[in-house]
Amino acid sequence: MSVRVRFAPSPTGFMHMGNARTALFNWLYARHVGGTFLLRIEDTDRERSTKEAVQVIYDSLKWMGLDWDEDVIFQSDRLDVYRDVANRLIDAGFAYRCTCTREELEAIKVRMEAETGQKRYDRTCRDKKQGPDCGEHVIRFATPITGESAFEDLIQGSILKQQEELDDFIMMRTDGTPTYQFAVVVDDEKMRITHVIRGVDHIDNTHDQLNLYRALGFTPPQFAHAPRILGLSKRKGSPSVEYYRQAMGLTREGLLNYIVRLGWSHGDQEIFSMEELIAAFDLKDVNRASGNFDDVKLAWVNEQQLRKIPLELLADYVLPYFQEKGLNPEKGPWFYRMLDVIRLRATHLGDFVDRCDYFFNDIKEYEEKAAKKHLKSAMTPVLLELADRFEKLGEWTEEAIAAVMTRLCEEKDTKLGKIAQPARVALSGCAMTPGIYETIWLIGRERTVSRLKAATQWIAENDQT
RNA sequence: GGCGCGUUCGUCUAGUGGUUAGGACGCCGGCCUCUCACGCCGGUAGCACGGGUUCGACUCCCGUACGCGCUGCCA
């Protein structure tokens, strides 16, 4: 039987990092085994679900590249199905109508806790066999009272619970909508889900759901409960995909790579391409313990991905940042080369546009410290000589540029640094840039020559030594 | 409170009865070097605690502590 998994978020307004990883685990597992990855929107809580929130889910999944198969299922479209199944359960004696009010319930739970130490419904209505005309009511599941519920979790191992610990949970609310606990079973069966991969916070619910499967005569899927992600502090903004994507300028490769390794591992490997992830991912390698989200390591992983992904893709990622600043570089050898030299120094997508101003615009002023140190009158002859040689250089390649500078060093019997640093300041206005040859090539012959000359002019006006 | 689950360097993790407990981030030191980086080399630091089981426990069992979750007509 082929594997079918699903990601079933409720539209709450943003994609929490934990949900993102659950989606990723599901998607990776499906792609790994050649199965099917489905999306279901759990919008039975009518008060909280909005269209915008659903859109956020779509956008986040698309950005992450987690494409789903088949049509999206909305629980709100299936209300009559749940009602029918619930009635079937009542007829079969597995569920019952409960007319206890919320106030009564509160009192019951207080009493139960005092008497038994456990805060549960006392099953007052369980044997009343009330009909549909009993007035305002909910439908509860008649949980088995004895025995134990056990299952083998693919991640957590054996999970055991005494049935007597379980409550007669509500399946259908007063307003006729199903609760999560009920809808999830009906839908997973309908969608022929074979593996339920979700967060550990659902692990206790699994027993209720297993009882439901049994009552319904359904074959339960396999369960895999992934550990929680801790340490997503609220003060840094919301712990959502959108936040990290925008505020940190992450690539999808970086975020996914980081998040997948938080709770899953494949030997000592840290950096994965998406293809490698699909090939390597397996539920048996998912850790049981929860992990802490660490922005520092996330940044490192993102750096690694920035250096690894194809330049064409990187160009797509950073272009919006350039356009935001009114720059519109053309995709091509020049732009790719520039990205290639900057990526070694970049952590976030925003770093690219931040660090290449002098490749686009003229130097407005020299960084004070750098100019003071490197733009001295003694350097004027060298800078002019460089300008002259670049002007006459036949082929404008990094190799040819390197040759010019090496030659000049030999002639002047000096180290490259003595020439490269002043040239760097002259060309970029600052003391830190990528390699000098690449920088010169990227700036281009014409601007290189004019900037070198302009620097000597500045020296004449400013350096008194 | 009750129930459930978890616990290896500061953090992410490998480990499945016998290892000098491995890797990664960070941090520290060095090398490389035209600056800044990258990279490379080295160092730092860990099996929560207490009992068992065993010739031998990070690995198995029990307990304690701590953490997290559930205990909603949220999911």
C-alpha cells in the first residue's frame, strides 16, 4: 500500500516554526518513499479561521517548496459527513448525547478532581440514551472504561495509557461542528492516510483517536510524534516562518536545512541539498527529545546554503533586495560573478545589496580611517601607474589584472599589500572588499581608471605629508 | 493535582553493554593571506542524580529531580 501523509494545520494567522517542521517531515517522508503528501485545513473552529490565514499557509508552504498533491481538503466543507458519522456512532452505542451545560460541567470537574484526583466528566448522560430532541446538547464518545491503550509510535516507541484515565471527550459541539479529536479520525480515514506525522503535543490524544478508530471499524494509521522545538522567544517577534524569512533574510534551503536537523540527523552530515534530504530522510532517525532553536547556528547553516546553491537561484533570491533600492542589475556573468564573491562573506540575503554599493555607484567619500592610512602622497605615482596600465591593458580579465599588479610589485620591489590596499580604498572607499582582482574586474576598466585618478586628486588636496 | 513523554559538551546531535564518548555551531589559539572573509589545523566543554541488573553500563530496569505536553464545546 502506498504511503499517504498529510499536513493538517489550523489557520491561525501564521506558520509556526514547529508546524513548518511538521510539514517538512511529512513532505520529506512522502517524497522519500514515493508517497503522497496532502494538505488539509482544520477550520472547524469558525471563530478563529479566516481566509487570510489560509492564504498564509499556502504562501509559507510554497515558499518552502513543499508542494502538496491532490486537492486541499477543508473540514468546513465536510460538516454533514461528521454529523452522519456521529449519528452512526450513537446508534451503535459508541457515543451519546450530553445535555450538561458548561456551568454544570465546571462543577462536575471540580467535584471529580476532589473525589478522584482526576479532572474528568462524570459520564452523567452516558446511560440516559437521550434522543435528538433532547434540546441543546453535545455528542460525547463513550470511552472504554477498562483495559489499556497501547501503540507503537514510529518516533517515540511504545506508548501506554490506562483507558480509565481517558475522558468521554466531546465529538460534536452544541453548534453541530466537530471537534478536532473527532474530525481528525474521520478525515484521516477518508483521505486514506497511512502515517500520521505530527507534534508530540498530540500524543495523549492518540489514545482517544485509536478508540474512535476501533469503534468505527477503521484500521488506524501509523503514528509518528515529532519532538517539540523550544526556545523560539516571543520577544524576537513571532516564532513564525514569515518572521525568519523576512527579518533574517533566509533562503528556503537554509531554513529547511536548519529546521530538519533540529530533531533529525543523518550521521555527521550538517548541510544537505533538498535532493539529499529526500534521499536521506527517514522517520527512524528522528530524535525523541525536544530541541532548542538557535539563531546562531541557523545563521551558519544559511551561510553554507548561500555558498552552495546555484548562482542563478541566488540571483532570483536577492534581486528583490536590489530592486527595493532602485537597482536593477541584469542577470548575467557580471552579476553572477559579483554574487559569487560576496556570497563568501554573506549570512543573510540582505547582505548582498548592503555590501556592493561601490560596484554600482561612484564613491561619495572615503572612509576616514582607511583614507588616512592608505591614501598618502607617496602612493600617487603607483596609483597613476596602475591607472595607466589598466587603461592600456588588452584583455579585461581577472588574470590580466592580476598580472598587471604582480608585475608592478616586482618592478617596485614591494609586496602586493602595499599596492592593493591603497587601490582598494581608491576604488571602493573602504578598506574591506572582496579580493582586489575581482573587485577591480567588477568595477570595470573605465571606472577603475577614473577612480584611481580621482584618488590621487584627493590625496593632493588632503594629504599634507 | 492527575496522567503522559523526555533528559549525551552552552546549543544541535552521533552512539544502541566493553569507544581515548564522535561530529557541528559558538568560543579560544594557529596556519593561509592583498583587506575582510572563506578554508584548513588544533584546543575548550558533556553522558541530570541515586539505586539496581551485569564480569562490565551513556547504553537495560526502578526511583528522584528537572523540562515539556495533555488534562478546552482550541487544534
